[in-house]
Amino acid sequence: MTATPIDGFEFRKALGSFTTGVTVVTTRNADGQDVGLTANSFSSVSLDPPLVLWSLGKNALSMPAFQSADYFAVHILAESQQELSNTFATRGLDKFSNLSLDRGPAEIPLITNCAARFICKATYQYDGGDHTIFVGEVIEFSHFEQRPLLFHGGQYGQLLKEYKEHSQPRSNEFADQSLGYLLRYCSHMLLRKLKPELIKSNLSISQYYFLALLAKLGHCEFSFATDVAMQGENTPTDKEIDDLFERGYISITENRVGLSAKGSKTHMQLVAFYTAEESSALNSIDYKLRQSLHIALTNIAETLSVP
């Protein structure tokens, strides 16, 4: 299948293939060798321009290759590619042996038969504690009609059982709290870590959420954007929206509102910081449980969204 031109609707549909964090990121190093690894930190940043990010541990052997790369590709693996996920997660293997590959810009390796593939121009790098966050502008993408890979076939019930059997007893401080309370607590703590970054930009949490909403929606009718914003808990006031206009974070043309270049860059920096903090928190728990948590919350969200 040939690469699809960047179209907002199709781009959003391709991003929807990313269900539980099973991706392989590839590039080429300075010596012309193919480099790749399994990464679970992939995230969409913006639809307009189309930006994505992922993070890599600073002690990774492939770090120099990605730091100097002009291009990289993110592959959302298909259901049949679990072995490929395991291969690219293992150090020291010839990961590209016997693989059928396409080639992208600068001859970067492109894996075939995946659920979706994003070819990116390397745009920004940010410090994320023990990780480096890579942001890329999507210049081409392909969306294949294949079911995305779920970790261990989506058997999160068995994974949770294994974790319960082998985990050590922990503090019962939160043991009797409701799921809603625990989710709100985690969200609150992440936002608290983000707050110093918002203060640097002189932005409120409500303004940050409005920028994030516009990044998700792309350019849309102003009335639609404000209606959607009012459905959340952090609704910006008219004064806060006017402030975003006056400071050049958002622009409006023919009653369609969207992020300006300044707004897109600021939002991207804040998302990168937030993602780094989230990754640090998730790294404190077992990888299997992390995937199980993602699957379980996705199922809960889908259930709650049914009228």
C-alpha cells in the first residue's frame, strides 16, 4: 500500500491503531546501519501540523543513532507481529535479519505488514530525566486494515493474575479508594508536576487544556471548540481565550480556530514534559502490568462512553 498524503481525518484514524503501546521505531546510523527498537512511549502531539513523540532511555545503545538522525519511522505493529516486538526489544540480536523492508528518506528501514506506519522528520529533542523525548513531524503515513498488536493477545486478566501472585505487599493507603478517586489523584499529581512549566509560559491549566483540545481537533469552528471545552472540568473563561488570542497562541480565520505556530510549539513542549513525567511514573511498575492497565482503562473508557 502506498503512503497516504497527510489528511487530518485519515491521520487521526491511523493514530487510532495505537491501542496499548506496541511500536517499533527505526532509523539509520551514521555508518549506514539499520537501527531499531521496541518502544511503548509513542504519543500524538498535534494534528496540524502532524506531530508525534516517543522517548528513549539515555543508556540505550541506539541513542547516538537517533540523536543524529534526520528521519525516523514509527511502526504500530499488527496482531501477527508479536515475535517482531520481542526481537526489537532484545539487545544484541540482528533485528533486521530476513525482514522484508521498504526504504524511506535517507534510506531508513520501513517494516512492512504493520497496522500503521509514520515516517517522520526529526524535529525536536527534549530532556526527560532518564529519557530523551524525540518529536517528529509526520511527512508520510500508511494505515493498513490490520488489527493492532495487543500485548500477549490482550490477555490482561492473566497478566494481572500473575502480577498479583508475584508482587510484594504494599501500603494500603489507597486500598479502599474508588477507581474514580485513584484516577483523579494520579491526574492531579501529574498536573502538579506540570504546573511549574505552565507558570514559565504564564498559562493556566484551563488554557493548557484548550491548547491541547485544539491540537486534537485541528482547525475547526470556533463555536464547536468552545462547546467541546465546556464539557470538561477545566473550561477556560472568555478572558483566558482572549488572552490566548492576544498572545499569539491561537488564531482564527473565517470563524475557524486553531493553534498558531507559537501555540503548536508551546503545546508540544508541554506535552513532551507531561509525557516524560507520565513515563517516569509508569516505569515504576512492571511492564506487563503497565500494558494491562492501558488495556483495562481503554475498555472502561469505551464502556462509560456508551449512552
